[in-house]
Amino acid sequence: MITPQIRTILWDFNGTLIDDVAICVESVNDQLARRGLPRLTMELYRSIFSIPVAEYLREIGFDFDAESMADVSAEFHDRYMERFSGCSLHEGVLQATARFARAGFTQFVLSAMEEVRLVSVLEAFDIADRFAAIYGLTHLEGSSKIERGRDLLRDFDIDPSTAVMIGDTDHDAEVADALGLESILVSIGHQSEARLRATGRPVVSTVPDLVDLLPA
């Protein structure tokens, strides 16, 4: 059980609220094929994916001396958005966010996705109004979201001891550490359960399991 003073939830988006891992793998495999590089399996992807995204892209063969991260990111997102209509929210997201709202939690989204696109996607799923604010990055390159997290805490005068980060990667644990938050990781997204458990943070296998850890 997370400490009972928690009253604020910072949700990650990709892989946590939305089930988009398959289209991410398909999109990056398109890019790899164009460059004559080996394709990724889902298992390999979840074992190496990281934020900042540039780190794992280098590991799978992208050469940022030959092309820019900005160009690679724009290409990826074009392919991602072509497939986006095939995505859905993870099972239990609607019920969990509604239950936490009824219990008096204030909920935010803190994502490494570009913010304008992030807001439009949440609106498309008709859940944007469940969150007090939506914070993303100013670019498409999938870098750290620690600074945006600091902005969020400052803008809403949030005491870190009253907040928890919910995400699907070890970067979400890093964000929580940097901001002084508790965190819970969900093993349905972009990283394997083994990598999440290596952080030492609580790990659940589904979104509905979160209600057992938070006093809702």
C-alpha cells in the first residue's frame, strides 16, 4: 500500500494509459527496414526501450552523425500516427481514473510525448477532462520529462510527499526519484516486468491492480 497521504496522481501516457506498444514496434521497424537494419521483436523492444529515446535508437543502429534525432523522431511519429486509430486505452483506465476522482484524488498527465499532440490524443479518447492538467514536451524527441515534472509541481503548488507517479518505464521511477515522489510501475507497457522490478518500486500487472495500492 502506498502511503495514505497520497492525494495527487501523475499518470504517464504512452504504455500506461494507452496500449500503443505494438504500433511503436511496427513504426520503428519501418524505420529500421529503410536503413537496412535488423527488425525488433516485441520482446527485444521491451528489453531495450529507454528514455531518452535516442539512447535505445543508437543501440539498435541509428547513426546520429549521419542524420538528426529531430528528423528520425518526425519520421517515427508520422508512422505512429498513421497507425494510431488501432490503439485503445488499457483495460481498466476509465474505471480507475473515475474511481480515483470519486475518492478525491487530483490527477494529471506527465508524458514525454509532445504536448499539443498529447492533448489532442487525450481529447480523442474523451478523457482529457479527467485531468487537472496535461504536461508534455515541446518537441517529438522523447527526452527526459523531469523538468516538465518540476514545472507541474511548481505550477500547482504540489507537495511531493502527497503525490505518486504511475508509469510503465524505469524513467518514470527516475522522474519520481528526482521529484521526491512515490511511484508505481505497470508492466503492460514499453518495458519488461524484469526491468521494472529492478527499480525496486512497486510493480503491478494491470491498471485495475492500482486500486489495491492506493487508498481509493
